[in-house]
Amino acid sequence: MSRTPRIARRIGFATVTALALAIASVIGYRTLTAPPSSLLRPWHQAIPVELPVATLATTTWSDYVAHEQRLLDTVDQAIAASIESADEHVANRYAAISPMHRVRLASDWNRSYELQPVGDTRGIVVLLHGLTDSPYSLRHLASHYQARGFLALSPRLPGHGTVPGALTQVQWQQWLAVAKIAMREAQLRNTKDLPLHLVGYSNGAALALMVSLDATDDTSLPRPDRIVLLSPMIGVGELGRFAGVLGWPAALPSFAGAAWIDVLPEYNPFKYNSFPVNAARQSSLLTRELDSRLVQIGGEQLAPILAVQSLADDTVSTAAVIAMFERFDARHELVLIDIDRSALVDGLLYDHLLPAEDWLGKGDYRAVVLSNRGRSDGTLVERRRSASIWTENATTLRYPFGVYSLSHIAIPFPCDDPLYGLAPRGDGGFGIALGALAVRGERGLLRVSQDDLTRMKCNPFFSDILARIDGLL
């Protein structure tokens, strides 16, 4: 008998054994490190029934909004019937006594909305929010477009705006299907062949690119004239790729907490703090599918893109965003915002972040860097590369005192935002001002990470984004 089959069998057995041991190790690790099941509350365990992809494919905007209202009402009733007295406090958005409870909000930005311009309509914009987020995150851009004569449509993506448990079962194809509902509605409203813009934030940026690629061969979808991407989720970490494995122990009731990466208090009225494994998995599947599509089709069939990305981003890969742009031509522009490199914070930060210019490749796309590197007065300079030539323009922008970088979540919010702003304008009727929140006390008492509380939540350079958008109108 030949030795080759025996060797092959041995190699195969060894591979299977190693794989089984690896899986067993992961499961064992998760059963030990997963959030305790005792932390799960009704809003983690409730799973609202979102419309399936097949139904969404033929659902209109008005039908989806009507379904959304019924869904929100059902969720409110379910939580009210199951919430325990220990959870009835003002810092819980799901408690009836909380000013953050959906029915108490001055404006409920957890739902789809449209903003009608005053006077004649000059264009239409569709805005897609990010993962664990809500349509609130793009309301400032929507209002800006509205003031410029655009009709703004911003859908609530499935699994969002209700309870974190909704994200334990959702699929990314449902997100894409709802993005297409908004685009088809934009096409129906666009009776005068007006400009159509598509804005995507974080995970919504990946969806914006996917729906744009699908529109190249789907005549039922309009093709946008301009695309704006904020903190685009083009690449995620390896955790997302293998997130499905991390959730396997959750099949056992005793380890239900393994379905979650984080189980946290829900003190934000428009964003989940708890994060399920499935949300990471679906985002990873979406970005991998997008990368495959871009490789096949390329960027030449896409409308001109304006993207804004913070060099410091703990949620998405800045390198992946740059790598995507290296496939693009000179119609597309990437704005990269550097960390504060002034003498004030020199020596206090880790030095693993090279200057923003050093991150940029040699692609044909237009690159813009906002940085105060080498500036004794701390003001930012706009360094622009076009056709391999760098030019420099002075700005009046500067980092506020005590702020050393932006973050993934900061980009779409001005610093007077009532929820996320450093200097909130009014209270917004939201019951909390997270951006201006300053907590002091002893270590080890807070259930919330200090990093989460001190993470920069607004963009002191938001006016620069608006000016760049105005340049597209």
C-alpha cells in the first residue's frame, strides 16, 4: 500500500484534531469570560420582529414607517410588562420614569424621518446611520441639507432604535434592504431629475457603498450623484470575523451572556451601550462582501466620494479606509484628521500613530490632511494632495483645550449638540448631556468604563465638513 494515502490521512486527522482543540479552547474561554447571564435585562432578551429581506424588497417607505410605529409600540408594551423595580431609575432609557424614555423625549430620533425644505426642493439626500446607533446621529447633516433646499430621508435600520436584543437576530441584508427602500423613495420623489446625495456614517457608509454598487445594474435603484462617508466602516478587526464562534456557548441557557460582547447600562437615549456578538458578525460579513464587490467592480462606477476619517479610530480600520481609496481616481477625496500634535500634549500620548501624511499611499485620489504638526500656535493646516502635488492652506481651526484627538463617534456631531457636545446648546429634552458629563469619584465603583465616558463625542471641526459638503451642492 502506498504511504501517500496514510500520510494524507494522518495530516487530515491532525488538522481536524487541531481545529477541534482550537474551537474547544474558544468555547472554554468564552464560558469563563462572557458577561454573566445575570446581567441580562428585558431589553437584552426581547427580540422585536423586523421584516424579512423578501418582504422589505417590496415594502414602500410609508409601509415601513407604519411597521416601525407598530414595532416601537410593541416594544414599549413588552418592556413595561417585564421591567423590574430595581431597573426603574432615571439613568435607564427603558424605565418609564426616565426622561430618556422614548415617549418622554422632546423628539424621538430613534425612528425614520424626513425633513422637508422650505420653498422649492433643490435636491434629495438619503442618510444612513451606524451600528448600534439611530437616525439621530445624522440629524445635523440632514438639517444642513434641508436648509440648502434638499429633502432629507433617514431610515431607521432594522435592529436599531428599539432594544439591544434586536441586534442579536438581525442580518446585514435587512439593513441593505431598508437602505434601498429609502433610495427608491428618493427616486419616486425626484420628479424633476434633481441631484441625489447619499450619506453614510460608520456601518451606514458600508451600506451606502453597497447600495451604490447595486444601483449600477439594478434599474429600480437610482444612482447617487454624490456620496459622503463619515468614519466609514470599511474594515473591522479580526474579532468580527470570528464573532460567530464567540457566541456558540449562548446556545446553553446558563451561558446566555456569551451572545454579548458588552452588557452595559442603557443610559443613552439614541444609541445602545450593550453590544451583541451578532452585531459584530453582521458588520464583518457586510464589510467583507463590500471588499469583494469593490475588487470586482472597482471605484470607477461609483459617484464622486467625499470621506472624512479620524486618524485615531478605535472602531474601524483607518488603514482599510486608505487602502480602499488607493483603488479610486481623482474624482474621490479623503479628508484625514490628525491627532493633536501640539507641544501641549507632546510626550503624553503613545507614539504609535505616525503623522497623517505618512499613512497616505500614492493613489490618484485627492487627499486632504488637517493637522497642527509643526505649528507653534496649535492651529490646523489643510495640506492637500492633488496629482501628486501638495499644497498648504492656513485655517482657524484648533483643538479645544484638553482634547487630544477625535474619535470614531465624534465626526457627525458639532460640539453644541445637546447630547454629545462639549458645550451643549440647551438640554434638547433628552434627559442627559453625555458630551459635557464629568464624573469624579473613587476607582472601581462605576459600571461604565472611564474610557467610554471620556471618549470624544463631538467634532470641533464640524463646520469644515459642512463647508466641504456645500462645495458639492
